[in-house]
Amino acid sequence: MAVRLIMLIEQRLSKSLSPKELLKHQTVAELAAHIRSTENRPVAEPSDRRALTA
């Protein structure tokens, strides 16, 4: 479920997010604030995404 959420965030918001970051920010408000604070951070390359689903 976490990997699915990370992929949705990457697809819809064009933001890269690691599983560690997702677990660190345990509320929607904390996660939203974190995502906003990383405005210039690029999305992971497709090869990186495959590693998350393995």
C-alpha cells in the first residue's frame, strides 16, 4: 500500500518520495508540508520506481 501511495504521489504531483519519508510524516498534513517543502526536487527516474515495487 505504501508503494502504491508513493507512485500515485509521483504520478499526480510530480514529486519523488521515499518509503522512509512516507513513514516519517505520519499525518496527511505533515506529508503535505513535506511535499511542499521539496518543490524543486525531481521525480525519480522510471528505473528507480521499479526498485520500489520489487
